[in-house]
Amino acid sequence: MYMSVSVLERTEQYVTLSVKIPFSRSMLESEETIQTVLNEAGSVASQEALKQFDTDGRPITLGGTTWTSKGKLTKTYQTPYGAVPVSRHVYQTSQGGTTLCPLEVDGRIIITSTPRFAKQVAHKYAEMSGGRVVEDLQDNHGREVPLAFIQTLAEAVGSIALAKEEDWHYQTPKQAVPIASISIGLDGTCLWMSQDGFRQAMVGTISLYDVEGERQHTTYIAAAPEAGKARFLTRLQGEIDAIKRLYPNVVYQGLADGAVDNWAFLNANTDRQVIDFYHATQYLTKAAKALHPRSSTQQKIWLDKACHDLKHQPNEAAHLLAAMTAIPTAKLSKSTREDLQDAITYFRNHLHQMHYAQAITDHLPIGSGVTEAACKVLVKARLGGSGMKWKQVGAEIVLSLRALTHTRGRWSQFWDKVNRYGCSFD
């Protein structure tokens, strides 16, 4: 099959190409041909675009040090359209040692990838395994790229994101409606780590709600398992501080399950606290069995009413606690007595966080579903596959990428910063 791309004109501002695309009697085959030829054209154009970042070979001075060209050396770069060789100047000081390639610095090359291709690969790797990325690139983009390069490139992008977490600040998108409240949640979920077995990864959410209680935006923060939660909590605290500067006069609510260490953090950062309603109802199920140990029908009737009243009646948590405390326990089985005591203890410890009727009246959420869903979507869906085991750095990189890609506006902002500041870790 005859296909061709030729350069008609080159200037410093543009390149003009001539493209010939043969058709076939099959639309699918024609489309695949179009993809192949457009990739060829993209490769030619990318090759020309890369050349504009090269120097003319004259010495350059950086920080008082003079660098001189060793001449032009050819290197192959990966682009969204194909691999392209480029002859470019490589510099070195009179002392030898480290080399410098201005084309790679100014062109924002990552490993040997152009920024656009690095962006594509990293986004795909955040969503699927490396092997799947290889298949996707080949099947949907006409690009054959080795698995090892996919992993190395994605890890490089993730490492930039991790290294710049404290230095690069991201803007929360401007909302179309006024924000009345912000709910902050955090939770953990387990990953299988290569060296340590199951360990807990952490997820945090900062959700913006309008006056009607409709969620408008959520910022996601995720961290791989670590000893304690220092890095994760520092990152989450930074996000909270930034959102408070943006919305200083709204209601801040803490919303989570019963983990004590989570509440120590939330209490310090929120005006009001609500224990997840659905966790509370699980304890009411235990109370229902203690109250009606021989009748599942009566258990359901009592549980339905108790859940409804807890949700809609002021101070109902205190009434339910009193009712649970008054249940006779002499004829109950040991396990039922223990379950009842668990329910009593839970309600007693969290009574001050069970003002659900007031929260509903104020259009505040009462369920931590946003945070629990984030555990599933950010962590489990990508890192919890059957047989998956993770090293610390691998889990950190994937979770950093997923937090960026799942928070609206963050991924494009991250690449804007790469484009502006470069990829240096300094």
C-alpha cells in the first residue's frame, strides 16, 4: 500500500506537509490507514518542532559556568505519533562530567518522551496496568511501545508530581454557584505490599456543597501506606489550608467513620462533626437483635423506625442510647450481649456527632460515601487487582497520578506547571 508524507515548506514558525492517504473498500481499513498516515505526518512535524529548541552550537553560560558543545549527536525521542531521531547539540563544561542538552531542557523532554506523549502515557497508566497501556497504545493509537518504557515514563511523571507536591499549588475551579459548606473526610483501605503484606493506604476528600446540599466539586488526596500518616496528613492539611483561604466564611464539616485518629485530625479542622450515618445504623442492627432475639420481623420493624427517627428526629441518638441501655441482657447469648455492648459504646462515644436531623436541615451530608467511594475508585480499582503486590514507590506514584487525574482541573494544571517550570527536581 502506497502512503507518503513529504515536507513542502519549513520556517521557524511552521512546517507545511503534503499527505497522501489511499482508501480501500473497507471503512475500517481506510480509518486504520488514515491513522497510520497521520502518525507519520505527526512524527515528521514533531521532528521539526523539536529542532526549534536546539541551539546554534555557540557556548552558553549558566550560573557563571561556561558550557561548550561537543557537537551534534543524534537521539531518538518518543512522540504521540512515533519515534523520531533528532540531531542536537550536547554540551559539557571544561571539567567534563555531566552533559547538558538544551533541546531536552527547553522542550520539556521526560526521559526520552515529548511532554504530550508523557502526559498520555501517565494518564493511561494511572487508569490501567502497564500491559494494558501497551495494548491500548497499539490498538487505539497505532503506537508500539515497550512495556519497560511505559513503566519508566509513568514513574518519571509520578515522581515529578510527588516531588512537587509541596511546591506546586493547584487552583480549585471556580464554581458556578455559591458554596455554602465544605465537608472533609478521610479513610483508609488496605493494599498488598511486597515487603509487608496488607497495609493501609489513605484517602482524603474535600467536597464543596451549594446551599441546597448539592456537591459541586471534590478534591482527592491519596497516599500509599506509611509508618503513621504524617506525609498524608501534611498533604491534606495543606489542601485544607488552601481551601479555607478561598472559602473562609463557609461551614466546615468533618465526616468519617469511627476511627479515633481520623477524628483527632478532623476536630482540629472543622466547625461541626458528623459520624457516618450508615456506620451508626450497623450498630442499630445489633441492638435490634438484642431487643427482639427471636423475631427477625420485629427486628426489621424496630430497625426501620430507629433508623428513620435517628435521621429525622432531633436528639434521637440520646433516646436510642437510653433504649439500648435498658434492654434486659440476662437471657441473651454471649455474642448478642457483646454486640449490644458494642452498640451502646459506639453511641455513647459518638453521641455528640449524631445530630443528623440538624445536618439535614442545614443541607449538610450525613454519609461518608464520597470518601468511601474514593477508597474504591482511587485505590482499589487500580491497585487492588487480583494478585497485585506493590512496592512503596510504585504505589506512591500511581496514587499521586490518580489523585491528579480524578480531581477536576488538576491534571491540566499539573502539565501547565511542567510546561512552565520544567521537570527539574531541584
